[in-house]
Amino acid sequence: MYIPRRHLYWIAAALGLWLMVFAALALSRFPAAHPAWIAAYWGPEFDYLPDYTKGPTITATSAILLEGTTGTVLYAKNEHVRRPPASTTKILTALLAIEEGNLKDIVTISQKAASIRGSSAGIRARQRIPLGDLLHGLMLPSGNDAAVAIAEHLAGSEAEFVKRMNARARELGAVNSHFVNPHGLDHPDHYSTAFDLAMVTRVALLYPLFGEIVRKTHHQARFDSSQWSWYNTNRLLFSFEGAEGVKTGTTSGAGHCLVAAASRDGRQLICVVLNSRNRWHDAAQLLEYGFQEFHLLPLAKQGEPLVEITVYGGLRHQLTGTAAETVYKVVRNQDVDDVKSHIVIEKTNAPIRRGQKIGELRCTLNGEVIGQVPLIASHSVPRATPLNILLYWFKNLFTPSPKERIQPETA
């Protein structure tokens, strides 16, 4: 049977449209399980401030102090040296549980999980515990038993979960880390760095649930007709203004370790101290140093109008350049008044599309560029061709606006 070619086109188009509708309906029945999951290393390279090795005297073998918004390293000491991380490992375990798990899932505790040595949440074999409660048992009393139970529940086995831990660490840029268990007990092949732990913590703190758990001083839970109370091992929560967690760690190989976070005046700082003789004092010294000596300077806010430019050859002669993104920069308090900014315009001739880059804002400190913000066009400016002028005139004939009238070019 002969079918005209034009009919074939219509049939193909109808079939394609039907397939797209079917796919959309099918996908709507299976929404993404974790739309907030951060699939890969999500920010720019960490920025090191000049003289970042100068700071408070601390006892830790390795340490880092990080500004959370920008990822700026304010202080570092042996930050890339591999060391046993002890229970700070559980930050990554908790991150995976939040990203991959359902907090309402009921986790059945295995004999293996219940019998793991070291710090414990006190859970017993064959207990059935909601994953959300188990996360508290992981992060507050630092339960190794909770870590193994979470790993087995999410991945089927501890070994399979560890594979996911290492894959996720690589995605986040923690390339000097390798994990062999979800809890942090010493093992020759289980290591991380102060830098890597800060990176993982920075991502974990993007999840409100993680921050909510690690800043709790205690948590009460009821399951299997029993009442459980877990208390946070992080003393900094009781002694440092603005403390928000995050995790302690202690083993014979790692020494005393602490990952700590604190916020004041809209600034969040993250510090890591590994193998410290006084982790509470070291962390408090670093955090206080960060709050007292540095300033988080907003260079621009997304959508903020920054400049008016003259456009040549267009239906309009004025155009606003707005900041394409919000950009902050960390500077020392003593340098705030020395930060200068100037605008460089790259595009002044029509046509210009709305959202097109037309220049950039450059900020300098002592002559050195410390930040750049793209400037984009607030609206489109078509070229002033005879046809465009006619259409523009016709449109404004019915919707007159003094600001929209065409004026002769003067350039």
C-alpha cells in the first residue's frame, strides 16, 4: 500500500510525541530518590590564603581551618599527610546514609554489628531500629555497632558499603583517603587527611539533617519497648560559642582527633585536628582565630545591578549589567579597606541577548586580582535594523512609554 511521504512525516511526528508523553508519565511515577544528592565534587578548587601556615600554636600533628562558604583555607598544618582518622570516618558513613537511605527504614541489627569492639551505642542483636535513630547512635556516642548496622542495611555487607565510601570520597575530591571499614578502627589501609576530612564535612553540612544531628547534645529514642539515651562525645558543644558539631575520634593509632564546626554572624568555619594532645583547646584556638582575624567580604550578589552602559547600534541605548552570581571572598580584617574593585566592559554593540556576558567585575588587593564576577545583560537589545525599528515603533504605538522611545545615536 502506497503512503504519501507527507503522511509518513505526520505519522513519525505523532509517534514521537506519543513516546515523549509516555516517558514523561513513566518518569513521574518514579521520582528521583535523592534529588539533593551532590553527585560529584561540586565547587571550585579550595583557595589558600597567603601565610596560611601562620596561626595559633597547636599540639595536633595535622590540622586545617576552613571557611565553609568559600572553601578558603585559613590555616593548615600537614593537611595532606595521611593519618588514621579514627571515628571521624563516621562523617562519611553518615553522609552516605543520608544520601542513600530512607530514615524510616527499620534496620535489623546483626550479631556481627552488635559484637563489634570499641565505642558502642549499646544496641543488641535482632533489635529493630529506625535508620534515623541509628544515625544518632552513630554520631553522638560514636557507635561502631551502629556503623556496621548501617553499612549492612544500605549495601548488604560491610565490604560492599566500604566500596561505596571510597567511591564517594573520590567524587568529593578526597583523593588521599582510603577506607576499609565504616567506623574508623585502626587498619594499615584505613587513612585520610585533615584536608580530605574537611572537604567531606563541608559537603555533609549542606544537608540540614546532618547538621541537626551533629549539634545535638543528646538524643532519646524508643524502640523494642526500650528507652535509649545517647549523649554527644563532642565537649566543644558545651564550651565554644556557636559550636555545631561535628565528630570526635580516638584510637591508639590515630590519637585524639576532632572535626569541629561553628557559626557566628553568618560565617561557618570548619576545623580538623588529628593526633592532638588537647583537641578541645586546639580546635577552640583555631576557630576563635578564624572568627577574630578574618572577614567574609561579599564581592557581589546575584542579580545585583552593578553598572549602566551605553549600547551602540541598538533599539535601546542603555543597558544594566548585573552580577551573574553571588561571590564572597575571605580577607584578613586588616586588608578589608584595601580591597578595590573596577568594572571591565567587553560587549557594547547590539545585538545583545538577555543574560549574555558583557563584562566582569574585578576585585583586587594590593594590585593582585582576588575575585572576578561575570556581568550579564539585564535585558535584550536587538540591532536597530529598519524592520526592527518599524516593529518597535508599532509595538510602542499601542503601549507608549517615554523610557522606550528610540533616540538618535550620538556616538
